[in-house]
Amino acid sequence: MQIKLLWPGRAKLPGVADLQGHYLKRIGDLMPVRLVETPTAKGLPEKASEKIMEIEAAGLEKQIKDDYIVTLFDRGREMSSMELARFFEGRAATGTRSVAFLVGGFLGLAPRLLERADLRLALSRMTYSHELCRLVLMEQIYRAVSLMKGRSYAK
């Protein structure tokens, strides 16, 4: 099974890209993983939110094939790290070839992507920046895959 991480744009905060690379390597040591940073909507005012979300959704949709789609959504299902590990075990047992995690940009994900999701996942009920969400997601995927592979992981 492969894990795909899909989101619009590259990290802009100092150090975030380094941490993404760190977790990408650690996950990749345990399971195939691919990070895809799709284009962002440029040159549009923030008040053009529907147009921005449409452009970003189109870029994400081009990367989705027959994946099991997990979207990050603040009102989605919350899981413990162990539950996420069991989720991966279940997907692997059913023959899922690829699990695609979709993270929105600063405005979130377009409603049609949320509707298309096989699972809506909440990292927390708190609001985080989209860049921090990406890091938390990657750390939790690494933790879950480590647990799934029988490795201990510090709490």
C-alpha cells in the first residue's frame, strides 16, 4: 500500500519544509509514500474564496486515481494514534493500493472534495494553520505506520 500526501502549495514558514522532508523520509523507510504539492491560486484576492478553492480542488483532483480518499476536516472523525494504525492495517488487509490524504490550503477544501472522501479525518477540534496540519498529519502517519509495523514509538 502507498500513502499519498496531497496539498496545494509549498511550505512557506521557516523550517517547515525541513520537517516535512524529515517525516517523509521516516515514513518512506516503512512504507511507500509520495508527497504531491499542487498549484495554488495566484493573484486572486482572498474574497474570491470560491474561485481559489475551485482552482486548488482541480489541482488535487488531477492527482487522485483509484485512491482511498481521506480529507482533513475540522468536523471529521477523530482517531487516536493506535486507531490510525488499525485504519492502515484494515486498508492493507482489504487490498487498498493507495490512501490519499488531502489537506486544503488556507481556505480549506472545496465541498466537492469533502463529499468525495471515503473518510473525513479531524486532527483536533482546534484550528491549526494548514502548514501545521500537514506536519501533524505526517507525524501521526509516521507514528501509526511505526505501530503497524510493530515498532515502538516514544509517547
